Amino acid sequence: GYTGDTYCSRCKTTVSKGSTIAKLGHNTSVINRKSATCTQTGYTGDTYCSRCKTTISQGSTIAKLGHSTSVINAKTATCTQTGYTGDTYCSRCKTTVSKGSTIAKLGHSTSVINRKSATCTETGYTGDTYCSRCKTTVSKGSTIAKIAHKTTVVNAKSATCTQTGYTGDTKCTVCGTVTATGKTIAKVAHRTTLTNVKNATTKETGYTGDKVCSVCQTVVEKGKEIPKLAVSLAPPTVRIANTSKGIKVTWNAVENAESYIVYRRVYNASTKKWSGWSRLKTGITSTSYTDQTVKLGTNYRYTVRAVNGSVKSVYKTTSTLKYNVTPTVKIVNATTGIKVNWSTAANATGYTVYRSQYNTKTKKWTSWKNMGTAKANKTSWTDKKVTSGVKYKYTVRACNGKFKSDYKSSANLIYY
């Protein structure tokens, strides 16, 4: 500033010069100031001169203070109760910034104490459930019943046919207690077999045999004598057939027979009657006999009786058979076939010719085939149904009504 000159308005003269006045400087104060809070920014305020009414300088923004937090109302969870994480609280703005959350119960941290195993003589205990966290017995255990004895059988003894036995005592292998006493076992029955058995025959007595124990060798029961068997002889079944030597009589073997007797009846053509039975042969031990005393053209009947000592069987009469001579057969190649020749048989009313041929594949002879019957006055026949190179053989049987002679096979012959 300037103090000003002293001027005389009368004389229009500057009486004296003034002097410079120093600057006053601003008379400042801060306006628009705003404190920052936890959640809002603040302002330092503008510098304002109340003398010159001028904002000398602008203020600046003050950052938010942020909450000054701590946790309140926190609660620790236990085995049986829930906890709480606590609320976040700002001591600056006296505000609950965030709510806490529930903490789940911890649950017991358990183990079993006071456990005791049961034995066959004492009860046991399952043990108490104990929490090591809260030092509390969560649950009481229970009594365990005694366990069954682990038993084995001692002092057992098998019964025999001479001594009693013993079932044995039941004894615990753990505590040694005899839990059950055994019982006596009765003697077992003898295991018997029959010895000295002998079948009775018609000549000798028999023996039922002694019952002997195969274990202790004791004769448990003596046998008894069996009387001689009464002789029972079945009648033999008899068959008869013509042969080159006579009429052959055959029969089946009879049980208990010692020998056989052959009987014969002869038919008388003049009287037309049969003779009585005549004994031909006694003491026969085989089952066949050939009657060589027969005559050509005569009818015969035979029977056989089985013999054992003085006992003889009944007998069965055979059918009638007329004795015929067996023809002798010879064969030769002829221009038209194979010629079969045979000898004459007295009283023959005809002759039946049979043929067999050799099969080179099977290497066997075929069965005899009936080729036909020739009249009584014929002693030859020519087989015209032959094949060159094939081997044949023939036989001839003399016939008299239903009676036929035995037969003899010819030598074999290859037809050319």
C-alpha cells in the first residue's frame, strides 16, 4: 500500500510524500473441511482469506479411514453345543460390520475304556465310551456273557464185543473244566461169520456151521447137524435121432443123478401093438446112448430114468422114431451140372437132397438148403443150378413118411 502524499488543496502543492505500506497478507481460514469416516472419504478443506474474500488454495480428498474391527460375541463349539464365529464390530463407527455364523458341534472324540474280554469262567464288559475332548463318559458299556467252553472229548473208549466202552468226558481246553461226564457204552454185538459149514448130500449129513466172532474169535453159537438129503430126481427130457450106427438117445443131466437107465419099446407091425418097456442099458454115466440093435423100418420109443442108489426118477416117453439107414453120398461134375449119387436105404419112401456152397468173401459154408425130394426108386439127382468156379457139397437123408435118417456130408466139389 502507500501512506499517501500530503497535498494542499489550497496551493495545489504536495506538501510531503507518503511512504509505502507493506502488504497486509491474507487473513486465512479453512472452509469446507470434512472429516473422513470408515465408509466415506473426507476433505482437507479450502484455504480462504476473509480479508480478500478469496480462496487461496483448494483442499484435497481424505481417504476413507476403513473400519477398525474386532470380533465380538464369539463362542467356541463343544462336543454337545454349537459355537459362533462372532460378529465383526467397528470400534470407530460403532457398527456391526458383518454377522458371524454358527459353528457345528464338534462331536465327541471317543475311545473305549474299561473293556474286558469274557472267558468261559467270567463275564466280560464291552467298555465305556469316553470322550477325551470333554472328559465325559458318553455311554456306559454292557456285560458280556461268558463264552462257551472250547471242549474236547477225553478218556473216550470204544466198546468191543468183550468190553464196555466209554463215551468220554467233555473237557474245556481253555480252563480245564469237565463240563459233562461221559456214559458207559454197552458191548457191541459179535461180528459173526459161519465156519465149518457143510452141505448135506444124499450120502452124508451136513452141518449148519458155527457162528464165530471175527474180532474176538469166540464161538458165539454152535452149529447143528443137517440130516442127509432125501433124493429127488427129476425125469430126464429125452430126444432121439437116426444116425449111421443106429438110433441115438440123448437127455439132459439131472441133479443128484449117479447114473441113468435107458428103456425101449418096439412096435410090432403084425399085431399093431407096442411091446412092454425093456431095459436096454444100465449104469450109464453120460447123457447119451446109441441103440445099435435097431432094425430098418421098425418103429421105436425110448425113455430114460435117473438113478441115485435105490431111488429112480419117473420117466417120460419119447415120440416114435422109425430107424432108417443113412445114405452114402458121392458127387461128380457132369456136363449139365453136379451129379449127386447115393446108396439105397431099405424101407425108404424117398430121399431129400440138401446143398451147401462156400462163400469166398466170408470164407464160410452156407446153411444146408433143401433142394427137393427124389422118389424111392431114384439114387441120383443132377443139380443144374450151379455156377462155374463155385465150391459145393451135398447130403441126402432117407425118408419114410415123417421119419428121416441121419445124413453124411459129401466131399466138396468145384463145378467146372
